[in-house]
Amino acid sequence: MIDPATKKQLAVSADGDASPYIIVSLDVLKELEKILKDGNIRYWVDHEAISINQKPYLAVVNLSRNEDPKAVQQLIDRAA
Amino acid sequence: MATIADEINGLRDHSLQSLDDIHNFYTHTKQILRKHQIMMTMFPDFHQSVKNQETQQVLDDNNAFSSTQKYVDELRSATFQSMVMQFEGFYSDVFQLWYSYHPGNLAGQKVEFEDILEAPNKEDIIRKHIQTHVIGMAYTWIITWRSNLESHFKFTVSDERAAQIAEAKATRDIHAHNRGYVNQEYLRKTKNSARNAVGDYLDIPEDYYDKTWKMIKSLIGDIAEAVKKQKTR
């Protein structure tokens, strides 16, 4: 799934022992949430979205540390 | 001259302000960290490198994303723990204050002869004994806190609130002492309100964080009111 705001593929970031997360624009947030909900993925969205220099608002979707980031990435890719 | 009601109001206000400060610290610091992540996402030409001159650790394009996410995780965990400790502190302070106005409630208790010999006056003996008694109450907190509030201030904590506080305190313990991973002790403390199974990481989602913050604030307000009413009976 391409995020029109960043023109990049939606990617699950999972580095080190931090919790996995996805940075996403508000344009596709609802669509992403539907995919995660349908896939029974435990997640929450930061309570604020941030825009810098009038660029589109971006939010961070946090995944539970108990989720497998690769499996979530596949789920997103399949849905696209 | 200050009354016990004035002092309870002072304790309450201080605790509520501290809880607001904790939430603001989390929210505002997180936003600064998030802005950094967003800058790197939206502006590929944005580069910076920060070196900690004590540890020699460098934060740059290679590790900034993962470090930032880890710092947000740790910030949420640390401030959540502070919230729960704020409630425990308020609880102890209320009893400390209550006994200082009503030391007769401890009349049946014994005082060590050594404490009498070392004390400059009677007030000091009473103050130290109250302090020791309240510290003792803190050790049995998880078992007796509801009954203590009931017996001293006729304040009933609902089962729902009690379960919520017990779970929040157990989450604090897991994050403070077990790197955030659920163990049997957590299940024993939380019973039906456990949020995860043994071996799972115990996330602190923001909705849960906010719900706990609101619950602690309302409980502190309600306890303060109950103590003030009890005083006038």
C-alpha cells in the first residue's frame, strides 16, 4: 500500500527492542486500521497527528510488541 | 491556623497537579520525539547527528528511527510508573496526616523503649510512631488498602475501581522489575483483570494510559472528600 503523502510503501518498522510501528498519513489511516482490525492485530494510534511545513498530517500506529512485524507487513501488502 | 481539611485539600491539589505534570511531560516530550521521526520521513534531505560525549553514542540516520521509538516506549513506561507511585504516595500521606490529627487511633500500640529514650519530646515519639505505622501499611498495601479506607474514612472502593488499581499497580511492578514481561505474580495480583498471558509483553497503549490517569485522579479526589467528611462526624 502506497501512502500518497510520502509516496512510499507503508512499512512496519521494527528495530532493536523498540515496539514495532508504522508512520502513516491521515489519508490512509482509516484504511490501515481496517486491515489491522480485520487481521486481529493489537495496535493503537498516537493521540496526535503532526504536520510540518504544511505537509500532510502523519500519525504513528504502534503495534503490540507481541505482534510479529513481518506477519503484519505481509498482511498490509496482501491487502494492497 | 490550618485545619485537617485545609491540609487534605493541599495534599489532593499537589497530587492532582503532579499527575497533570506527569501527563504533560509524557505528551510534550513524546511530541518532540515524534516531530523528529516525522521530519526524517517527510524531508529525506534532513540529516542530523547527535553525539553523547559521555557514552560516545551517536544518534544519526542509521539509528534515529529505532532509538526514537524506544525512547517513546520508555517514556510511557516511566511516566506510567510515576502515576501509580503518585497514588501510593497520596494514600500514605493521607494516613500520615490523619494519624497526626488523631493519634488516639494508635492508642493500643506499643512503642520501643529505645525510641522513648532517643526522642527529645512526646510529639517526636508520636510523629516517629505514626511514620513507622504508615510505612508498615504501605508494605501490606495491596491486601489492606480498601479495608483501611473503609474502616478509617467509611470510603468504599467499588470492585471495578479496586480491580483497575490492582491491575495498574501490577503493571507498574512488571515494568519496574520484570522488563515489561508478564509473570505468574502479575496474574496472581490481577486475577480476572489481567491484560496479557505469562511471557507476553505488557503493552501500555495510550487509551489504557489515559484511562488509568483519569481513574487515579478521580480516586484521589473522592478519597480527599471522604476524609474531610469523616472529620466532621
